[in-house]
Amino acid sequence: MDLVQTIALSTGLAWASGLRLYLVVFLAGVLSYFGYLHLPETLAVLRNPLVIGAAGIMAFAELIADKIPAFDSLWDSVQTFIRIPAGALLAAFAMGDVDPAWTVAAGLVGGTITAGTHFAKAGSRLAINTSPEPFSNWLASFGEEGMVLGGLWTMLASPLVFLGLLVVFLLLAGWLLTRFWALLSRLRQRV
């Protein structure tokens, strides 16, 4: 695996983990198990049927939980403590057997990417949950799943395109997070 592919794998796993951690682990494990995705030996554990099964069950639970208005925000708040460290670890281990400094740097950057993605997702879900109808929530949830599937496919098919799109996404997420914090500040002033 060349350096661009490795960086795309590391950042791609981190980014997607901020949206759907269990789906990412499940897909990476299944694709690697059947030989469609080459993972470094440091991530070989994802091919284990036990890991694939556990991730599949949790991905299904998240699929359901994420469609229920308000419960999805509770789910996201709990997942804050799971997605971010897991995304950092996936990013670090995706580097493979390299100098430990690269591994730590990848974990730091990956954790930051996962956190930004997660908080942009959770913040937009809080805003969506103010709408009384459930359809916008379902649309957002299916959109996130589509982003993960499309992002992972792009990461594998064209790592450079994925990295370019990731930069655009992160800029958009940063803008969204500043808007979200401004909204929270206005709400806090009203209360």
C-alpha cells in the first residue's frame, strides 16, 4: 500500500467512524475477510468473525436508534465516548507497521477528524430534532449512511479524490460547528 492509500485509509476510517463507527468496523472487516480490502496487519483483528458479528449487531442497533427522533441525540451523546477514541485507534492502526511517531500522529489527527465529524453530526441532529415530524430525521440518518458507504467506496477507488473531498467536508463541518455554537449561545442567553 502506498503512502496516499495509507493516509486515505487512516483518515477515511476516522472520518466515517464519526458518523457510523459500527458500520465502518463491520464493512472493513467483511471487505477484508473476503479479500476486497487490504488492511495492514495492525488491523487484522477486524477480519475476525467475532469482531464482524459484534460490529454487525451494533451497526443494526445504530441503524434503528438513529431513526428515532430525540433518542438519536441520546445515542450520539453516549457514542461521543466510544466513536472518538475508536476513530483515533483505527486511524493509528491503519498506518501499519511504521515508526511509532507516525502512529501517534495518525491517532491524534484521526481522533480530531472523528471528533469533528461526530460533533457536526450530533449538532445537526439536535437542530433537526426541533422539527416535530420524523421524516427529516430519517432523511438525515439515511444520508449519513449513504455518506459512509460513498466515502468508503471513494477512499478505495480513488484515494486522492477522497482526500480532496475530506478537506471540503472538514471545512463544511467546521463552519457547521461554529453555527451550532452560535445557536447554543443564543439559546443560553434567552434562558
